[in-house]
Amino acid sequence: MLTLLNLLSAIALLIWGTHIVRTGILRVYGSQLRRVLSHNVGKRPMAFVAGIAVTALVQSSNATALLVTSFVGQGLMALTPALAIMLGADVGTALMARVLTFDLSWLSPLLIFLGVVFFLSRKQTRAGQLGRVAIGLGLMILALQLIVAAATPITEAKGIHVLFASLTGDVLLDAVVGALFALISYSSLAAVLLTATLTGSGVIGLPVAIGLVIGANIGSGVLAFLNASMQSQAGRRVALGSLLYKLIGLLLVIPVLDPLAHWLDSLKWHPAELVIGFHVLYNTLRCLLMLPTLGLMARFCNWLLPDRPDINAVARARHLDPTALSTPSLALSNAVRETLRIGDLVDSMLGHLQDALRGSQPILAKDLRRIDDDIDALYTAVKLYLAQVPQEDLSEADSHRWAEIIEFSSNLERAGDLIERMLGKIQDEKTAQRHAFSESGLEELTALHERLLGNLRLGLSVFFSADADAARQLLREKRRFRIQERRLTHLHVERLHRQVVKSLETSSLHLELIDDMKRLNSLFCASAYAVLGNHETGALLAEEGGE
């Protein structure tokens, strides 16, 4: 019993080490990995290589699967390149299994020691997170040694020999057992290494080992599919396609199992080396053969898992991936993207405002409410998502960004409510009161609106890029807007003195709209202050004459 417990604890340590490596890598290079996976994947070979590289870096095909399924679910990546990345992930896992079987016993204590020193001394820095990665790698190497050590006495037990004697080379049965190994250990790597150990000790033969290795790959596909169960239909298609490819690999091996086993035996390698070598060879050949079929598999997955109609009219968040919450940099990037979506909806509402000013076909009240409801729903989703980000894991820069996202998304939500009220006022004036703006007044409001729309788009750009030059330009535009707003107010008063009838009829509405646009402009330009800081913005305003 103690021996079995040692084995299970070693497997758990391997999983934990993989988790630590993945967390550290994502916190240091999370944004870069997103760019690698979401861009430069127009060609299938590039996507395939990206899958190999990322999986080798994060030490887990399941981690790559989580990233890819979330990207597809968010609409950042098409299904075909996503499937290519998943094929590359399978090859990357096999290569890392080969690397980790080398004698690296000397490396484990060194990595753990240096990792702990850097992690504890510089926890919230890049060096601290790389220390976390070193700890994880050290634990993985140590766990592999412990797995081999714990498995050795188990393989000598008579009960184990009797149990595995029931596996007579039936590849389907062996594959099922291998898949169960991978599911129980939550790692195809651990299952493959355990299989190699059993083969090296003579407990199982090579044909049985081949079936177990193939089953371990299938088990990892099942794990990815189960992990994607909370994703959208698009995300589940990626996991489904990857699982189907692994099942196809099983069907391809069945006819050639015996000749393949004889050929491997003829190499006269150590049995454990043969298992690891087959794992690499099998995944590489299978994935290369499947690359030309990516388009067909994508269409098949779309047919099996079609998009479900959304009966809820309220917009749903696209970019708020819950699996990224453990990686603050990724979570904040997701929140930024969703906030930009809110900005697009506010932009749309401003477009309707312009149409209303010019007397075009007014937007229906229910459509207007729907857009504002969408803004409210997305703002709530962003707010609740950010509330789940672990505050203790945020660096100083990330904490600043966290607060900035909350503030700017709140500004956009308030802007949506204000625009809705403005549109209501305009439509009421033109329909119920049957009043119209004077030609000059309409021209002035339209010009102010165009400047407001430009400031919104510039404000969104500043919020996204945090570019200091763009932020300074935004503050200059804010000041120009205030100057124009005051000038237009004076021009309107002059028309009132001249007793212009249309100006007299719409005076109250005209001045209210100018004041509302001023408030909107302040909300849109607020992103500049977060980028520049109070000191620099104060100096800039003082230089330009203040407000």
C-alpha cells in the first residue's frame, strides 16, 4: 500500500510541477504566447510549429488545448489553424517526454534551489516568475525519478504480473487501459513514462506497450474535451477534432501493429527506450499525415457541433475566458478586449445620435434600449470577471491596469446611458413637439458631434495601447473641444438675440445637448490621465492655458 501511495504521490508531484511551469510561463510570456498562437497561423505548417513550440514551453498539451479552445471561442482564431496547433501540441508532448527521460538527476536540485531563491526574493517580478518555472521543472524531473523508483517494486509484485498478463496485445483493450492511465494521472506524459517503466522491467510486452501509449494519447484528448465542456461550441469543436484525430491514429495502427512491433524489436534498443521512441515516431507521423485533412475535419466538427441559436437578445461576453483568471496578465488582456467591445457599442450609439441630429430615420426605442442593455451586460461581465482576478498575484503595473479597466469601462457604461437619454430628447423634440434645429444650429451640433466621435476613438486607442504621445494628443483634443463648445454656446445665444424662431423653439434642447456632449467628452478623454499620470497632465494643461 505504501508503495502504491508513493507512486500516486509521484504522479501528483509531476502534475503539480507541470502546473507550476505552465503558470510561470503564462505570467511571464502570456501575452506573447497569445500573439504566437493567434497570429502567424495563416499557414498550416506555421500553426503546426507554433503548437510544438508552445507545448514544449508550457510542458503540457492540455495547457495548449485550454489556450487554443479559448481563442477559438473568443473568435480570435479559426478552427482550421487551431486544429493544426493541436496536432503540433501532440508532437511537442512526445518530444518533451523524450527529453525528460534523459538522466537529469543532477539538474533537479539545482533548479529547485535557484528557483526558490529567485521566487521568494523577487516574487512579483519577471525573474521571480522565471524562478517559479525553474521550481516546476525541478519538481517534474524529481517526480519522474520517483515514478521510476516507486514503480520498480510494484512491477515485481505477483498480482501486477497477473493483472497485466490479461493484456495479450488486443490493441483496443490496451488502448482503453492506457486512456484510463492518462485520465487517472491527468497526464499522458505520466502514463507513457509508467508504460515505459513496465516495459523495461519485462512486465508487459512491446505490443501491449504500443496499445497503452496510443491509449494514453486518446486519454489526453478526452481530458481536453472534458476541459472544453464549459467553452462555447466553437471551443468544443477544437477539442473534438483533436480527439477524433487521436482515434483515427488508433485505427491506422491496428492493421500494422504486429509488423511494427517486430520492426521495433529488431532495433535491439532497451525496451523502455523503444516505448519512448515509438511515442515520438507515432505522434510525429500521425500528425504529419493528418495535416492535409484539416479543412475536412473542420467542416466535420462544424457539422457535429453546429452553433446554437442564442435566444437571449442581450449580448454575451466573448473574451472573458475563465481559464485565464489564474494568469493575471491574460485575464487583464481579456478584460481590455471586452471593454473595447463596449466602446464599439458606444460608437454605434453615437452614430445613431448623428442620424437623429440630421433628421435621418430615427432608431426605434426598443433597438436603442437593446444596445444600451448590451453595454450594461458587458460592463457587468467585465466587472465581475475582474473581481475574480487574485489581487495578491497582481504586480504594481497590473494593479494599475486593473483599476484603469474598471474606471474606463464604467465611463463607457455611463456614456451609453447618457447617449440613450440624448437620443430620447431629440426624438421627442422632433416628433412630439415637431420642432427642428435651425440650419446653423444643426451644422454646429453636427461639427461638435464629429469631434466627440473622434475623441471617443482616440480615447479607445489610448486605453488599448497606453501610448503617451496619443494620450497627450487626446488631452489637446479635449481642450479644443471645450473651446469649440463655449464658442458654439455663444453663437446660439447670438441667434436668440436675433430672434431666430427655430433657435428659440429648440434653445433648451440645443444647450442641453452641448452640455451632454461636454460630459461625454470628459468620459472619453479620461483614459489619457491613467497613461500620463496627474503630474504630467497637470503640466500639460498648464502649458496650454488650462481649462
